[in-house]
Amino acid sequence: MKKIPVIIDCDPGHDDAIALLWALASPSLEVKAVTTVAGNQSIEKVTDNAIKVLTKARVYDIPVGQGYSRPLIGELNDGGLIHGETGLDGPRLPEKAFEKVELNSVELMIKTIEEAQEKITLVALGPLSNLARLFIIRPDLKEKIEQISLMGGGTYGNWIPAAEYNIWVDPEAAKVVFDSGIPIIMAGLDVTQKAYVTDEENEKLKAQGNEVSIFVSELIEFYRQYHYQVEGFPGCTLHDPCAIAALVHPEIFTAEQCHVDIELNGKLTRGMTVIDRIGYLEKIFNEKKERQVKVLFGVDREKFVEYLLEAMARLP
Ligand code: RIB
Ligand code: CA
């Protein structure tokens, strides 16, 4: 099977951790590098967490590059409210088995893309600050990028009513990425909030008995609290794993090719992904807009959970 070479940019974060583990367990992906971005917690904490998750999976040979401490503009508004003080509250975390590399996140992306023999897929699971910096500093490398699979956005929000957290943290970065000309698969809230794990399914995961399955079930036990108490969902929403599942099991999703733009100035809407599902800009205003984004809207939830459990069972 031909493997898809990926760089995973993340802000672990409970769902980032599960997405990273799913990528490591997937025979169809080759994780070339992991880069971190400030979001769910400070850049230092999410970087430590990324290394601890790799350590948990007993993967010691994937380079981890630390990102910047803040978005392109302004200060970081971290997601500690949901992910806790460590960014991965809940389960006991292993000590780091290795340290981050000297190169920072963007330098590691550049090195990895330059050295690759084939086009790289970027998987973005947090604010898009690193991808934006990469495209600003080295626009020439865009031609060596196959596509971007990202978790972010939606036709509604989850941090402010109009905007999803990853886009809201760094809207200018999102604008650079959505205007980059690179094909995007967007796992926004319309699909991720349908990709939840019930308590019963989480018990099945824990009963698999291997270390990583138990670890992931404990991550879900912590992360589900927010989705029950604040959002009133019937299970724990797995946002970031959708961006991985879209690459390894695309057949379980429904999608529409849309033009997507980012609102930067609205008092109530800054950070909103403006998704033109019908093509109004072209039909009404004769403005030719590229439908650059494959927006995921639906998922076979049972299959999603089945594949998640299968993947976790393949790890230590
Ligand atoms: O809105 C959900 C996104 O914000 C996920 O990536 C989660 O990890 C947080 O970063
Ligand atoms: Ca994330």
C-alpha cells in the first residue's frame, strides 16, 4: 500500500493526542514530523504533551519541532478551560523519552518538505499559525504540498457563536492558509460534532486492554465532561481525529466542494469560516471563486468509532 507522507501540526490537547495516535496506527500514513502550535495550552506544554504521546505509543524516532508562543497577531487565548492546566489533564502521562529537535516548527516543516521525495500532506489540528508562517516564509514550497487536512471552522462556532476555536485563535493565519491555493479537506464542527464516542463505546475501548486503548479511554473520560456539561452532546466529540480519518477512511464521510473565506473584522464574527455551499458569489454577483475546500458535513459515526477502536488496538 502506498503510504501518504504527512506532517502533523498539533496543540495536544486531548483530541490532538487521539488523532496523533490514530495516525501512528495507520498503515496508510507515514508521519514524517510532528510540529506544535500554541492553542489548547502554552507552546511549552503542548510540545511536552506531543512528546509524551509519542512516548506512550513507544515511538521515539519522529522529530518534534516546537512552534511559536502566540498567533500571528495578538496574544494567545489558550484552551485550558477545556483541556486543563497541563493540556492533557486526566490520565497519568509518561515521562518524555526524548526531547524536541533544535529546529522550530516551521524550520522542521521546511526541512521535511525539502527532503521529501514526494509531495507532503499537512495535517493541521490547531490554530493555523505555523502553516501560515511556512507559506509566508517559503511560498515556493507550496508546490511540494499535496493537500491540507485540517480540523477547524464550520457553519457555526464553538468558542464564540460564529467561530470555531482553531480559526478564532488566529484568523489572519487561517486567511493565509485558505487563500494558499493548496487543496484543503476541512473537518469543521458540522462533521466533528457528529463524530462522538458514547460512554458505552468508551468502555469497549478500555476493555481492549492494551496500554494505549486504556490511555485513550482515560483521555475521553476527561474530555467528555465538557461536551456533556457545557455542550450537552450525547458523547465525547472527537474533533481532530476527523482530520486523520478523512485521509485513511474518506469513504465514511460526506462532503461538498465549497469556496471558503475567513472573516477578519466582524465584531461578532471575527474568525468565522464563511462557507459558500451554493455558490452565491458566482451565481448572484458573477464573482468567480475557486471551490478550494472539500468541506466535510457528514460521517458514518459507528464506522468512525469502529475504525478508531481498531487503530488503538494496533498500538502497544
Ligand atoms: O474546536 C476544536 C479544536 O480546538 C480542536 O482542535 C481542539 O483540540 C481545540 O484545539
Ligand atoms: Ca487541536
